[in-house]
Amino acid sequence: MHKSKSVLKLSKLAQPKAMAFIILGLLLVVTGIVAWWVVARNSIPEDRSLIAGTPCGPPCWYGIVPDSSTQEVLDQFLGQKHSLVGECQKYDHQAVGGYAGILCDRVEFVIEGDVVKRTIVRPLYSLVLEDVVNKYGPPEFVRAGFQSGPTVTRQAIDLYYASQGFSLHTTKESPFTFVLSEDTKVDIVSYFSPAHFQKIPFLDPKTINEARPWHGYGVYECAGVECPD
């Protein structure tokens, strides 16, 4: 009888400990599921579409074609490609002579009326100039100048593939020497309609006038009012 009571007492003492282990186990499982969901939601697929040429080539980007794709098509795309574009927010400056658009974490769509006019993509992998030149040949025009920021002025070089409907943009902190090399990193790829190259939204016409023909890798002359005499 004494032994039976001892066993019963030990059993009662073990129950809270067992329950604690069960609760701890459930918490670990739930934490693991939440962590997996967060990682899965925020995992960023590498966008290598420019070099791969798939699912479509410039000026098309994942089915979005400047001067062709409508706002409705874009909205459907954004609903399906959250992991590719990130969080998005609409803006509209048309009332003051600007443009409307959708600014996402990794891409921006400029809209005029009901049609996409320009797609601006920030590559999330190390895209270098040599990759693009090997795929599409040399750019037609190069514009070297400066891009002012809140704390620093950076040198900026734009390379235009006008007839193919896209351009490359690269920036870095540097002196007044503008150098392009095979390993120059591409910061932004911009897609536009080749038929309307002279009217690309946010592209100042004087910028095009300041562009110079491509003469290979090497040093390019600075253009613009910020350049030294």
C-alpha cells in the first residue's frame, strides 16, 4: 500500500513536468513554422532575366512591356509575383505634371494614363557590364556625369541600348575620372519602348544630347554642368 502511494505521488509530480515538455515542444514547432513562413515569404529569387532572355527579352520584363502593358495587366502581375518585386506602393504626380507609378522594393513601374511606360529594376545579384555586352553587344550611347545625393555626390554612368529598349545605370563614389571596365557593376536596368526612346519618363532630353557613342572599355568624358572645366 505504501509503495502504491509513493508511485501515485511520483506520477502526480511528473505530470506538470510532462506538460511543460509538451508545451515547450509545441512552442518550438510553432516557432519553426513561423520562421519558415517568414523566410519563404521574404526569400528573394535572383532575377537573371536580362542575361537569360527568359521569360522574355528587352524591353519586356516578366511579361510587362512598356507602351503595351496596361494597369490591369500590371496589377495582376504584382498579385502573382510578390517575392520578385517586394512590397509596393502607388504614387501619382500627374496633377503637377509628373507621372504616376508603382514603387516596389526591387522594381518601379512608371505609368502614363493606363499604360506602363518604363520598368526600372534593381538587380539583386552581381550583374556586371561584361555579362550584358557579351549577350547584347556594346551599348549605342554612354553618358557620364554626376548624381547628387543627400550626403554625397556620386559619379553616374548611363549606357543606352536605345534600339533594344533598355539602359544600364551604374554609380560609385569616385574622383572625376569615369571608367568603364568589364567588371563594372550594374546597379539599375531600365526598360522602355525603343520607339519612344527620346520620350522616356524621367529622362531629361539634355541627358540624351550629352551622351556619347560607345568607344569600348576605358575612360569617358564627363558631361553636364557638374563637370569640372
